[in-house]
Amino acid sequence: MTTIIFFAVIAAIVLWGVGAYNGLISFKNQTQNAWTQIDVQLKRRHDLIPNLVNTVKGAMDYERGTMEAVINARSKAMSVQGVKATAEAEGQLTQALGKLFALMENYPDLKATKNVLQLQEELTSTENRIGFSRQHYNDAATEYNTRQQQFPTNLVAGIAKATPADLWVIVDDQERDVPTVDLSTRSPGA
């Protein structure tokens, strides 16, 4: 009888260990999938930006510095890796785009152009998708990190090669400030 109880306890421990291991692997994969979803949306954003810049380039001859800042921020954002570096580079790109949209206010004819309006709408839609993807990623990463730290799952975290996932955080206070952009068709001073 004692032998049966001993083997039952050993079997329960092994089954728990397998379940904990598989759970951590599942959360790790969910976190990686969530990061991939952010990456997909960022690629969409990066693909839209050259179209916007090319569309407004001719009308905004005097604003070359702003357009170059957008192009440079996009290039940097496309080349970085990792959550923290990507968050920082994307924050800089968001700021550069905000400045571009704000400057476009000085060009009423440009604001009324169908291509510009369509690109702005697509970028706005993409920004919303990126926001939702960031939230989903942070939720998945937080759950994964929590499971790694909870007892008794933390006993198998090393075996599952579970390492804490970085969260997407706002890196700098300027990114917290939303630029004021009025894309109405009013002319300046109206």
C-alpha cells in the first residue's frame, strides 16, 4: 500500500511538472505571437510613411527638415530590435509624424487632397491597431512574467528556459504629450 501511495505522489508531481512546463511554453509562445502582431502593424506603418512623405513633398518645399526627420525616424525604427529599443524608436517616429501633421495645417490645399486624407486615415487606423497590439502584447507578457514568478511554477521556469519578457513602455515624457492636430478644412485664421 505504501508503494502505491509513493508512486501516486511521484506521478502527481511529474504530471504537475509537465503541466507547469507546458503552461510556461504556451505563455511564451503567446507573448511571441503578440510581439509578431505589433511587428506586422509597425511594418504597415513604415510602408505608409513614404507614400505620405512623397505626397506632401512638393507642396511643403519649405518644410524639408520635418520630412527628413520623419524619414530618418522611420529608418531608425525599421532597424532596431527588442522591445525597449523599438518602443523608443517608434516614439520618436510618432513625434516626427505629429510635427508633420501639425505643419500640414499651414497648407489648406494639401489638407483637401484626397490622397493625403486617405493616407492620414490609413495612418490613424494603423496607429489604433498598433495601440491595441501593444496592449495585447503587454497583457501576454505580464501573464507570462507572472507565471514564471509564481510558486510552484517558478521551480520549472529554468527548465522551460523562461526568461522575463520586456513590456512596451512609454520611454520618454514627450511621447506622453499628444500633439494637437486639427485636420479640419478650415483655412488658418478662420
